[in-house]
Amino acid sequence: MPTLAWETVAGWKAAGDRFSRQLWRLESGALCAEARQRTALEYFGEPAIDPTLTVLLNSLENEADLHLLGRFFIRVHLRDLLTTRLQLVNLWSKYAAAIAASRIQRPIFITGMPRSGSTFLHELLAEDPANRAPRVWEVMFPVPFESQLSSNVDRRVRKAEFYLRCFRCLAPGADSVYPMRAWTPHECVAIHSYTLLSDEFLSTCYIPTYEAFLHSADLTPVYTWQKRFLQYLQLGCPEKRWVLKSPNHVYGLDNLLAVFPDALVIRTHRDPIDVVKSQIRLTQVLEGLFARPCEYDKLARREVRTIAEISDRMIGFDDKHPLDSERFVDVTYRELVTDPLAIVRRVYDRLGARLTPAVATQMQRLATNRSRYRRRMLGATPALDCGAELNRFEAYCSRFGVPLQTTN
């Protein structure tokens, strides 16, 4: 009888998969044609759409174990990315001279370990009126609804708020792992998604073939796109220092610095065991929106390997490049949550910038209200049992002065 029940469930799953694949095809030509039809535009610009889109779609189709609703969500998201990309490339061609003349000077890029306080630091630095962070609403909807760049922003903000409310309803627990609102600073991976070369897709689906493709790709065109995107966002506005953030910049620091040679890079560090535990929670929330759940032990091993690769990338970069103390700032999570203003002052000293008392007070107020960062790791978490793989963190902890838990 249990076998019959299992066979019945498996049969329904197979039938649902066949139905959703017929209804919502993940096929490069069909998605591009639909985006072109929606916009009456043809040119996607650089970098080239394929083979990246085909690799991504094949990986989603064959590896992600998408459920019916997840397939619908990912198809709509990809269609909308392609649609917006066509519109952006068209707009950029019209404002090419103004965009080329728009300067990006001494931007700050926050990277390092995920779940290590980088979002907190990003929000703190964005409190300074002299800085600018890309906001969620303007990354989600960078193209004005009207024809003019000066069109009413409020409609796009409201639309972003609606989408985010729907996301929170469909992904219970989202606020506990990554609270996001229309006006909060957004991550660079969302900007990169328009190129289809983005770790955003890895955060929502398990797609190892695409992951290998992405992490071996030349990301220079991705950062070239990001620079143009930022130049576009600041058209008609005072030029401020951009504050940008994504842990996944560790995969392309050479490319980032080639496009943004005067960037200041802040790397945040944390006990990798805590990072893995927090990352598991985040992955469970995000992947649950698109795919069937993964067994905890299998997910834990995946996250250990991911965090170990990030730590290896940081060590490898340092081994190949003598660090320029004027270009890099390393920060531990413990330092950041203990005295966030001290970290901000360290960053400003490196920039040769002044932190005014008024801005410091504003940042301190935000830090006081952000108690979730101190509570983030509280609560019961199943023990990690990943054997020798955990030993891969010893070199990272030694290199960056991070304590490593002896038990987990």
C-alpha cells in the first residue's frame, strides 16, 4: 500500500511536470520572440544573449526540479528581464552621449562572505546623502512608464511594493532571512541579471551546470553593463559616490577592477559555520518558491561547498595580487555588529572622506533599530555533519582572523 501511494504521488508529479512544460516552455527562441513582440524592439545589446540563456534554460529544465508554480514564476521573470533589457538598450542608444559623459568616481563595492553583515553595512553607508545606492524599485523597474526620463517615479515604487508583498506571501519566512522593501538598497546581482550572467539565478534554483558556466565566464561585459546601468540611473541627478554590494563579486574581482579601477572594495568576513547555517535558511526560503524542497543533509553539503569555494576565491585572489591597502578594507562580522560606526569611520578614512556628526547620528539610529542582525543566528538549527569538508575553512579563518567553531 505505501508503494502504491508513492507511485500515485510520483505519477501526479510526472503529469504535472509534463503539463507545465507544455504550458510554460523554457526555450530561448520563444522567450526572446515574446520579449521582442512586447516591445517592438529587436536589439538586445551586449553581452550576447546566447549561449548564456540556453545554458541557463537547459540547467533549469534538467536540474532545478521546478514545481508547476515555480516554472511559471521563472519564465515570467526571464521574459520580463529580456523585455526590460530591450527597452534599456533602446534608451541607452538615445542618450548615448549623456551616459558616456556621466562619471562613476571612487565607488564602494561590498563583497566577501554572504550572511556576514554586508547588507547591514550597505544600508549604513546608504544613509549618507553624499552616497547613493541602487534602490530595489529602480533596479526592478529601471525604465520609466512614460517616454520621458523625468516621469513620475511613484507608480514604479508602488508596483515594486506590490510585487514584494506578493513575494512575502508566497515565500513565508522571507522577512526573517532577507527583509527587502522598495526603497532598500539592492544587490548588484539584480543588475547583472539583465545580462543573464548572474548569481541571482543560483540563489533561487539548484542549477550546477549553469553555475559552472557562470563561474568560469569572463565577467568583464557584466561589469561594463553595470557601469552603464549606473550611469543611466544617475542621469539628471547630482553625481554621488555609488555604494554597491554583492558577496558574489568575489568571483570577478579582476573584472570588477578592470571596469572600476578606482573602486574601494570592502570584504566582510564571518565564522563559516554560522554563514553556512544562515545560508541554508535563506536557500530554503528562496528555492521553495521555485522548486521542490531538497533534503537538509544534501542542502547542507551544497552550502558548505559553496562557502568553501567563496573562501578559496578570496584566498586565491590575495595570493595572486599583492593587496593595495588603499583599495581593500577587510571587516569581520563581530567588529561590524559590535561597533558599526567604527567600521564606517575606517571606510571613510580610506576614502579620504568626512563623516559628519549629523550623518553619524543617522547611521547610529539605523544601527540601533537593526537589532535583527544581532539575532539572526539565534534559534535551533540542525547540526552540520559535513565531515572533512568543514576543514576547508581553516585556511580562510587563519588568513582573515575569523574564529572557527570547533563544534557545530
